[in-house]
Amino acid sequence: MSKKIALGWAATVVLSAWLSAAHAAGPSADELVLNAREHGYVSPVTAAAALERAASAAPQAHPGPLHATLAALHIAADDAPGVARDLAFLRTQGCTGCADWALLREAQWAVRRQDKPAAVALLPRVAALASARDPDLQQMSYYLQAAIADQQSDHARAIDLALRALRLAEATGNAAEQARTLNMLTLASTNRRDLDRAEAWAAEGYALAEKIGFIYVMAYIRTNQAWIYALRGDAARERQALLDVMRITESHAGLDDARMINSVNLAEYYLKVHRYAEAEAAARDAIAQATRQKKDTAHGVALVALGNAQLHTHPAQGLATLEGAVAHLGRDGPTNWQVDAYEALAAGYEKLGQLQRALDTLHKLARIKDELQARDRGRALAEAQARFQAERKDRQIERLSLDNARRQAELAARSWEQRVWIALAAALAVGGAGLAFAIFAQRARNRLLEAANRHLRDASEHDALTGAGNRRYSARLLERLQARAAAEPEARWAVVLLDIDHFKRVNDQHGHGAGDSVLKQVAQRLQGLVREGDAVIRWGGEEFLLVLDHATPALLRQLCARILGAVADTPMQAEGETLPVTVSLGASLYPMYPGQSWEELLHLIDSALYRAKHAGRNRAVVLEHGGRRARSTVWPDLDAALGQELLSAVTVMGPERLREVVAGPIFVSSWQ
């Protein structure tokens, strides 16, 4: 079994709580809750016990924060009775914010248990708390929305939401939440296979957690770093990260869960590098930890790692261990973990020449996968129906198209499955020749549907040529930001509409292949300018739209200058030719006034773009507030707004050397 147990939101969706052991003796409950924001904790079990002792020692003037923190600790510790007590208190006491925290902790508990239907059902109410007055409620709302999005494989949205949670944690001085949210960004970026950003988030999060003494999150972030290194194929750094986690968990009491998971990952690493004795030792440590903690699933997963190691040292014992793992993981019905155990067992039978048993095991494996796929389709349908009621009709049509494509992918997977079984039968008929290949194909075939579904989900919101977001993505983005603008009156976004100058000439004179190449290069240069969480959208044809958070007028002008330079400074290579390219821009902050609609803003910046092109191209027209305030909440068209001094237009020029030849037959782009 090659699956890593990734430590992320599924294991660390907890509100950071309690102080390290260095705290002065006998802190009050209020002091412990306050210090949760600054230091995190070592172990949720010991932190919860300390907080409960402090709470019992004196009456609490503010029971809401106390029990919200206790609930987070009990969730992190997988203490179901403790969670039930905390939720019951928060729901019945009527204290300020208690009902809201009860809702958030209920959703947090669903995420921790990976109960997707429960989490999705709570999502609308969780999202509504993003507009609460309490910034801590807002922060946790965004964090949980990010966790649920990542659980649903919507990693781009998870990153966007996690960034909002991070900014709120920074604004309120909640250092522990910052470290925890940086771990979320690490996980979501890794799931998206954006490993450079994932590694940067992890380094920042680990440094912060180490600085404040948040040992619990240090262990989780370091484990995620090991996963990143494994994906990069960097075995040396992977091993060092896993050993660091082992050192952390052995040096601090109360980190048994992190130690258990790390031991499984360490066993998998040693299997990968053929160090089987060390793999067996790590797996046995994981089994011992799982037994003490009564973690049945983890126990079964560790048995698979042990069996795989024993296949190389004591083959007969390895088969017996894997058979036990299959039975152990199937106690409560088929699971993906049991699938991995069956795959390992089939490989073990094949390794020892027991081909009929290998084939029988693969038959069982196919039945289990069929059951799991049927169950997952049912869950997906239930989730889709819930979302269906809340979405607009134009998106309903698109979703139906995706469902059709998904069914086609399922048919393709079925076809592949039939071919694999034919290969297996033929291999058995000739005495086992080629069976090893057939077993490998059998393990891989059902990955097809998952990969196809991920591709469909991503393709539905991204332009196939450039990889930028498409109109469907922009519709969702702009609606979310309009809602945020209403909830966050001080927030401002930079919105830039750009058009590639004389693009038609490129197609006419150099061919559509050259035009496509230019579009892709422009998109790549734009992506290189924006930050994580910002958006680059192919608006249509040769137009792109950029949406960037946390903007000011000065930053918007600087951004436009960078866009113009990024496109024009380096000519583009297309179809064996060197093409100078420039772009023209229309730009504005959003919103320009309370309640401004996206439709009006886009109309204004489209008019600004027209002015830039009419004035000679290779420039930006940036709209800013004029000398007068509007008397109404609806502005006239751009000419009228400028004439009434409601707006002013600032021109940002592109590189001088290209403005002189814009009138000639060149390809000019509007971006940087």
C-alpha cells in the first residue's frame, strides 16, 4: 500500500487552545482561553484537562469562549462524549455567541469525522456567519468553509477561503489560528499539486508555530512537508521530515495520535526504499499506538504496512497479516482502506505464486469497488441536489452537462475493467504468464473514474487553451465578491480588463496557431504577476480579466504598469517567429460606492479600455474617484461621470519603445 495518511484539516480542524507547560502555575480559565490565541498547545488532551480544572475552580463570567475552546480541544482529541457535553452547553445557555459557536463546532466535528453529508448540510449556515460582527466567528466560518471545499476536492476555492481566514487571524492577532490556517493552505495547495506554494506555506506555518510554541501544529505541518517531499521524489528530505515528527512526538507527551500516523508514514517510506526491517519496526509501533488509542481503522492500515514489510522478510507471515488486515478493515463494511488491503493481499499472493488466490482476491476487490462507487455516486447525487436548489438556472444546465460527461467516464472505466478481466483470464490460462501486469492494471483501473471526475470539475471552470478561469468561474467569483463587499464595507478589489492589441492581425498574418500561442503566453505572464487567491480569467477572445484582493489606488496604478511591462518588455515566440506584443487596459477599484453592481463596474472599465485603445493602445486608463461625490447610488456612463467629476481617469503608459510602432502590423497584448 502506497497511500500516505495526510495530516491536514481532517486531523487538525481545531481551534488552537491552551498554553505550553511554561505557563505560570494555576492560570485561570480566562487566561488559558486568552493564551490560546498566542501560544496554541502541546496536546489537546492535556490542554482540555487543564482548562476543565481551571473552570471548575472558579465561576466563569464568560462561559461562551470557555466552552467553545473546550469543544475545539475535545474535537481535536476525538473525545465524542466531551464534544457532546460542550455542544449541549453552548446550545442551551443563551450566552452571547454560544449558539453560533455551537453551529461552528458541530460543523468542525463533522469535518473531523469526515462526515461529508453532515458538513455539506451545515455549510449554508456556516457561510452565513462570515458576516457576523465577531471577527473570531468570521475567521472560523471561512476556515470551515475552506475545509469543506478541500474535502470536496474544490482546492482552488479552499485556498481562497483559507486566505480570508488567514487575513482575519492576522487582523485580530490570533497567532495560533494563523499557524493552523497556514497548515490548511499547505494541504489545499498540495492537493492541488501546487507544490512550490505548498512548500512556502508550510515553511511559514512551521516557523510561526515553532516561534509561539504550538507543538501540536508543528507536528502536523512537518508531516505535510514530508508528503510534499514524497510527491517531489525527494527521499532524503522526506525521511528527515518524518524523523523530525518522530522526534517531536517522542519529546512531548500527549501527541500519540500524531506519532501513530507518522509511524505508518515512516513504514511506507521504508518500504519504498526497500528497508524492510525498519518498515516492520515502524509499523509495529503504529499498531501499538493504535491499540492504546482504540483507533481501529489506523490499526488496520498499520497491519497492511506490516504485512507488506513481512512479505519480504517472512512471506507466509506477511500473507497472514494482510489477510487479518482485510478482515479488520471490513468489519463495518467496505472502505477505501480495505481496497488498499485487498490490493496488497493480491500482490502478496502473486509474489508467492498463488495465482488462483490472487485472482479470487481481485474478484472480491472488484465487487467492493463497485459497492463503493455506487455509495459515492449516491452521496454525490445527494450533495448535488442540495446545491442544485441554491444555484441559478444557467448553472443547472452546465451541471447536467457535467453529469453526462461523468457517466461517459464511468462507461469508459467499465470498458477498461472488462479488458482487464479478459487479460487476467488469459494470463491464468497460460500458467500465470503476465499475471503480474494484470494485477498492476487491476489496481490502476478504478483510478480512471476519479481522475476523470477531477478533470471534469477543473475543466468546467477553466479555459482549455490558457488554463485561466473561464466565464463560469468568473460568475461564481464575482457573485461571491459582491456579497463580501456588502459584508466588508472597507474591503477593496482591483479589477483590470485587458485586451491584446491588434490581435486580429496576428491571426491573419501569422495564423491561428500563432494566435493561440500568444494567448497562452499572455495568460502565463499574468499568472506570474498575481498572488495566491487572486484570479486571472479569460473573459473572451483576446480579453482577460484580473481580480485582486486588498487593493488601493496606488497599488492599482502600479499593477497596471507591471502588466504593461510584463507583456511588452519581452517579445513572444510563436510558430518560429518573434512577435512584439502589447496590451491595453481599463481598470478600477471595486466597489467605487456602496452597493455598486458588478455589471456597472464592468461597463465602466470596458469603456475605460476603449479609451485606452482609442488613445493609441499600449496603455491603461485607471478610474479613480473625482472631486465630487455622487448624489445617487447609480452612476451614469463613463463620459458623463468624468464630465461631472464623479470620476477621474489616470493614464498609465506602456513601454515607450513599443508605443512608437503600435500603428504598424505588430501583435500587441494588454497584460503584465
